[in-house]
Amino acid sequence: MELPQFNDERTEMNTSSAVINKMVKKGYTECFKVERKGLYAPSRERYYEPKDVRIVNFYRFEGDSDPADNAILYVIETSDDLKGTLMDSYGAEADRTITQFMDQVEGIHKK
């Protein structure tokens, strides 16, 4: 007897690496960084201002053993159609530069 195959996205995407792998398959290949000048795309050696950025989705991850081990993954598209991701801690461990940049981004959507 063959067991049924379940396609439960919540189970498949419960780790940051699983989500990143799925996003890469969907074309979100850039590994963005936030620096003083803005959102940096290493592949294009270009900086983006908050007005040039849209967050199409985001995922939060909580560490099983350490409450300080919390992360957020942003899925990003830029005004010139570059797609990628940006990882940050959240809560007390959040990177202040990333937090300040993201606070200025108006296009944040959660699917």
C-alpha cells in the first residue's frame, strides 16, 4: 500500500535554509546586505534606497533552545527587477542598520 504524499508548505519551510532554497528556485538569488549607503546588491555592485525596494514576503524563525536565536528572512524585489533575500536577527539581537532601513521601506507585504 502506497502512503499518501502531503505537500504541506508549513512543514517544508520550517527552517531558514529550506525557505532560502525555495526562494532561490523561484529566482530570488541575490544575497542582499544593508550598509550605510542602503541595500547593497553584491552581484551588481549597486545600492538601493528604501523607495526602490519592495518586500514581497518575510519569514520569522525562532530557535528551539535559545530565545535569542530569532531570525527574519526578507524576500525582496528592487525597482529594476532584481530578486533576492536578506536575513537579520530580530528582537534584541537585530542589526540596527537593517532595522532602520526596513522601517523606511513602504512596500512590505506578507503572503
